[in-house]
Amino acid sequence: MATCKDCKGFFAREDDQDRGDCVMRVTDPRQAYYKAVPVEADKDASKCSSFRKR
Amino acid sequence: MGQSTARTEKESSVEELKNRREWWFVAEKTRSKRLDYLRKGVWKKGAIGGNYAPGIKIDLTFPQLFIDKWQEHEGEAIMLQKAHALAHVLDNIPIFITDNSQIMGYIGSAPHNIVWHWQGISMVNEEIYNEEGIIPEPEEESLEILANLNDYWGGRTAVDKLARVLDPEDAVKFMSGAIGWGTPTSAATYSTKDFDYIFKGFEAILAEVEERMEETEEKLQGNPSPEILPLYDKLPRWEAMQIVLEAGIRYAERYARLARTLAEHFESDPERREELLRIAETCERVPAKPPRNLQESLQFDHFVQVLSRYETFEGAWPHRPDYIHGPYYDKDVNQDKRLSKEEALDLVGEHLIRTHEVGIFAPKWAREGLQGITGTWVWTMGGVKPDGSDACNDMTVAYMQAARLVRVSNPTFGFRWHPKVKDEVMRECFECIRHGLGYPSMRNDPVLVANTVHWYGHPVEEARTWVHQACMSPCPTTKYGCQPMRMASATANCAKMIEYALHDGYDPVVNMQMGPKTGDPREFKDFEDLFGAWVKQMEWLRNILVRTVNLGRVKDPEFFGRPFLSAIYERAVETGTDACDPSNGDRGNAWVTGFTWVENADSLAAIKKFVYDEKKYTMDEVLDALNANWVGYEEMRLDFVKNAPKWGNDDDYVDDLMVRCLREVSRHSKENRCPSNNTWPLLPENVSGNIHYANLVGALPNGRRLGDALYDGGISPGPGLDKKGPTAVLKSCGKFDHVTDGRAFLLNQRLSPTQLSGEKGYQLWKAYMKTWADLGLDHVQFNMVDDATLRAAQKDPEKYQEVIVRVAGYSAHFVDISRKTQDNIIQRTVQGLG
Amino acid sequence: MKCSACAFEAPIGKFRYLYNARIDSSITMRQCPQCEQWLAVDELLGEAKDVVNPGEAPWGKSAGIEGLAEDVQV
């Protein structure tokens, strides 16, 4: 099962390797930005449309 | 050589645009690439003519995160329960860093999202469910989330709880929508903030909280006595403050972490990488510790504003950013030369943009009353320091210059004029007005400081720290001066005073007995009888609003709870109370906002002259005409409009009546008391309430029909009725005392952009401002866009997206306001000066 | 009154009252119940004078002080 920590967009926290940020590039009709969502490293990512294997 | 030619071409094209007064294109051509990107990147959050722009969606991540923890902590003290829920939001809400940006923080999980505060008012929650266009896809799923949320919060919101303790008759009359508006809860509110205290840093405040808790715990272990009993309630409040302050620090650290990740793994441009590392360093520093430079002070400030708005709908933005950030600008730009002026201007411009992009859902009635904006975010500039010396600094100038570059309609500025303001600063104010921004509004500092001392007894040194609490009302930013809640929910639709006096307290529009029965006007012997009825209706209208807000204020800590605001309020931290608890030393700074005020004087004058003095018409005829909405009485109506004295023409007949009305209200303002046992003075102004109430105020003897816009200002003459020129307007407005006859008085004026061009234009305006100051007026604001441009913008809105106008206590993009409001602005008299 | 756009005829009160063009003029704006067109109406004569589209001023000029400033139309 693919998990968040297997994804290129996952960056583990220094103080807690079991958690981290899912960082994504977003371009909306007006601006471009990087977005971060906190995730668990072992979260199931098999249904994540943004998953990019490390 | 090539570069120099290009620059010359650019300069000449800018000159041409300036000559054509196409200021929005001037701004586009002169601002930095960064500001251009950030300005164009903003999603418009203000409603356009009452509806949200395409693409704007309500944020559902925020309430879902909040409710998860809220329900987990059910049964705890409300402040503690809310603190847990807020901390969970701050730890988990998606954050983002926009390309080119340097200031972090947003309320919501994506730039096109707007948030709302479902703990406030059930009716608003239901309105969102039914609002078209803002429900995120997949809609069915979103509607289910909203339905569940509504089911849970129905009956539990702050206003639902308040409604259960309100007098039912008061509640029905208030909910009719006819007599006033407002939400007597800090769920829809605004608060003054004391940055002298906040800039100590959250860690220092946490240490203070810790100390208080230890002292208290020690007392609780001591001799049992009635004195220690209240201490038990303080501990959870302090704990709540700790939770949100720590969460605030972690929220900033999340941005620091993202910025470092981007610098290390994503960014290839070395310059931007440096910026990202600086952002990381800034967010690691603030709000935990005091700021050391301009970027840190702006970032600290913005984090505090964002955190406050995660807690509640703060619909105004009481602030004095030039005063707060000026010393950091001076250190970075003038002393250490760490920043160039251009770099500083980028930060200041972005500060305006980050504020402008904040969006919070407002119900339809509020969107109509505040067309085109999210809230009245009037930032205070200039003024004096507590010792009375000039407080203007380089940041005052930088904000004015940045405003002309980014041209946002929100925030706007109110400038505290005083006799020691330097000419270079006055020129900056004028340039903003000349560029058609509609701001800064000009405020008379000596008058307003005296007014603040007069009405509430704030010490003069504290009064001198004042900021605009919303559009107009000054409030000190001190420990006991700060106002934690929107007391102005006592917002009166004043035209009802004369309408009820003429209808025996009955409201012919909503068909309900509202005010006291003051008698059939046909039986009044003379004008004094009518005036007596007006006084009774005025007192009734103020009383019902004031007692509702007083009750809402006292109950707010029980019904809503403000852990974050309490954590940044020195007096709340010291006493372990909710910031909104009036018993913690709040000196009081309440006021009744008076919408649709001037109609009273014009209507009373018309009846006095035609019915009682000249006996040209009987009261019976007047009432018949009003009841017919003037239909079939057009000649008589025109007589009332054209031949009865009108406010704003230096005519003592009507001006004396205005003064008499104000003095009656002032007397009553001292009889009404707020929970801190202080006064409730009147503050006449309108935002766009003059349009909102057009269909709720019946025909009046000043000649308006049901449906017509009411007058636009607080003391502005009726549009087109000021026939004697600008000095006559000022003279009328100078006939009452702006210190003792009320809290503040909004005056709109339209000036001619062609007449005020060049140096001559500045000198004309300055001379006008001298007369204004000499007459002791407290406020004036200007529109300086010609009719032709406004008409062209109506016809072809796409081409005129950036035209800004002053609506009332705020500015808006002209194309975002309704046709009726647009027409109302065009109707205002263009004053020729000189 | 007769609608200038679609010729619908009815008493003036049947045309929805919108608002005045300016308070000191007898011109108002009303809406035709049939074609929904905004009309400039002379209340003194009870006649529809014209149709009103965005950008048009049925009163022809802004409320101003004559002759003092260039923008102010006389």
C-alpha cells in the first residue's frame, strides 16, 4: 500500500518523523502558490490523485 | 542606451496617463513586478452588487476541523472548549505561500475561499446553505456537511442563546429589520488591539499567564474563603489563553517549515531562495518573540490579525500601522540601511494586499449595507504621540505611496490631521485623494482627542493613541481603553424617529406598532408638540438598541468566548477574564451609529415652515401625501424639496433644528449607560445603509419617496440640495460642537478633479482644509472622480474595474456597488472650490 | 402611462417604482411590468420620457454648482 511517506511531496518534520507536510504546487486562475497540508507519514495514499512516487 | 530609451518611453507614457487621470494604469506601470503580480493575483472577496464573484467558495475545511475538537471537549468552559478547537484548526488547516509573497497568513485553506463563523448566528448558517455559487464542488457532499453543521448549531449559536434571554417584544421589533441593524455578539464584531503589549511576544505573555496561574493555584491551596471562589473559573480561562498562544506560535512555525522546504527542495532562483529563507527566519521569530525589523513587525501584526479572524468575524480593522511599524522602518531604511526604500515599499504594498484579500462571508443584508467590501477596514494614520508631538513618520508616507501603487479599496485610511502635520505629509494625503482613492478621510485630531476625553473620561495621553474603531469612532489602544467588541451594534435607522413621530409610533412600512404612541399629529397644537413626539421616538429607538447590545455584551463571555483576544488583552491576562467581560476594567467607548440622520432636520424644518409658520399646508394634507408616497402630489412634493430650508446651505432656520436635535440626543446619550457605566453618544454615518434602508423608510416631508436612497453621509446635505457652495456646507456643519454634541460626524464631499489638478489644486484644497479645521469639524472625505468616468464605468464596467469611489466610511470599486448606489454617488454635488 | 420601449399601457402605479433620479426633480425611474425595461418617468406629467440603460443619466447632468468647476455641467 502506498503511503504518504512514499510520495515526492512528503516532507517529514524534523521533530517527528511520523508526521510531515504534503507540499503541492497549485495554479489557480489568478495566482500560483505552494500549499502544505499536515499528514501522517503512514497514511494510505493509494487513492490520492496527487501521489508521485519517490 | 536601449534601457534609457525604454525608460524615457515608459516615463512619457506614465505622464500621458497622469494627464488623462487614468490612475489605475499609472499604478500598473509604476509599481514593482512583485506588487503587480500580487495585486492581480488577489481574488475579489467583496460582494459585487450584493453577490460574490464567480470562483469564490465557502471554506468547509475550517468548520470541519473546528467541530471535530469542539465536540470532543463538549462540557468544558466555553473559552477552553473553543481554544482546543481553534488550536486544532491552526495545526491542521492547509497553508500556502503565493509566488513572490513575503508576508504570510490567510484565513481559510485556499486563496479563493472565504470563511464564516457558524457559532454566531443560525440564520446566517441557513443563508449559506441556500446561497448560490459559493458551495464548493462536489456540491451534494458540501451541502451535506453544511446541513449537518446547521443541525448541530441550530439553537446553540451565540445569537440563538441571546434570543432566549431578550425581551420577546424587543426581539421581534429588532428582527423586523426596520429600526436598526447589528449583531449584539462578538461573533460579528471588531476589537482594538494594543500592540505595545502584543509586541512583547507570545512567549512573554505565556510566561505572564503561567505566573498568574501559579499564584492562583497557591491561593486555592490556602485558607478557604468566599474570596477564592471566583478563582476556580479563572484557571480554565488562562489555560485557554495558553492553548491559543502556543497554537499561534506553531501556526507561524508551519509557514517557516514550508518556506524552508521550498527554499531547499523547490526553488531554483537564488534571489527567491534567499527570500524564502528570510520568511522562514521571520516566522520562526514572530509572534513568539518581539520583532526586530520591518518584515518581522509586519508579519507579527498580520499573524495577530489572521488569528483574531480565525476566532471570530472581525468586520473592522482598528489599526495604526504607521505608528506601530514606523520605528522598524526607520531602523531598517534610515539607520541600518538593511532595506532600500523600494524594498520597504514592496513590503508595505504587500501588507495592504494581504489585508485586502481577507474574505469573510456576510449575510445579504450586511452585503447590501457594505457593498463591495468585506468589512470597514479603516486604518488610522498620522496623529500625535501620547505627549502631543507629531506622530507622522516615514511609514505614514510609505503607506500613502503604496496605496497609490496597489489601489485596493480595503483597507482605507483615516488621517489624523493636526496643526503640526508637515506639508509633505499633507501633500501625500492629497495625492491619494487626487488619484481617486477616496481616502484618506481627514480627521480633526485635536477635536477628536477632546471628544474622546469628554464622552468617556479617557486620560488625554490615552485618548491621543486613538484609532478608528470602525469607520469613524476613535478608541484608545491602551490597557483600559481598548474596546473588545462591536458595541456599535446599536445602529439606528434614525429616519424612523421622524417617521414614527408622524405616525403615532406606527411603522407604515412593516405594518407594526413600533415606538410609543405619541399622538395623532393632526391634533398637535404647534411645532413643539411635534418636536416632543420626535424626542420620545428618538429615546425609544435608542433605548431598545442600547439595552439589546448591553445585554449581548454582558452575556458574550458565556455565549461566545474569546480565548485568543483575551490572550492579547493585558487586562484580561491580568485578571483571568474573557476580554469581553466588562468587569475587567474596560472604561467604555460605546456609541450609537446613526444611519439616515439628516432627514430628521430637513423633515422637521419643512413641516415647521409650511404647516406651522406659513400654514401653507395642513398636517392632514401632509399625511395624505406621505401615505400616498407623494403619488398624485408631485407639485406639493417639489415645493417641499425646493422651497423648504435644507441642511447644508448655512440657513439658520434648519441648521438650528439640527443643533436642537443633536443636543436632545446628547442629553439622552448621557442617560443611556453601557455595562462599564459610561455614555452612548450618537455617531451619524451611513456606510451604504442609505441604500439598504431605501425600501424600509416610508415617504418623508423632505420630499423623498419610499424607495429613494436616503442622504449619503452622517451630516452630508441631501445630494443636490446643497446649493450655496462648499463653504456654506462647512458653515452649517460648524454650527454644532463636534466635541460635545456627538461622537463624530461623517461628511462626504465631491470635488472636481480638473479644478484640483496641479499645484493650484493642492493650494485650493489646503485652503478648504483650513476652513474645515477653523470651523472645528471632525471629519471630511472626498470623491474626486468625474461624472463622465463614472457614467462610462456604468456602461462598460469591464474597462473600469479599478475605479475606486468613497461610498461612506469606506471605499469600494465602483463596478462592485449596485446601480442604485452608483447613481447616488453621481447625484452628489460636485463642489467647486475657491 | 405608456412604456417607451414596448408600448404597454397601464396606470402609473402599475409601473414598479425604483428610485428618483434626484430628489429635486420630477424625474424618477420606474420599471415596465411587461418588458421590464427601466424608464425615465416625469411624475408631474405622468409620462414615460425615455428608456434608461446603464451609464445614462435621465436627469442629464450631475447635481452640481453651476459654473464653478469644469466637471459640473450646467
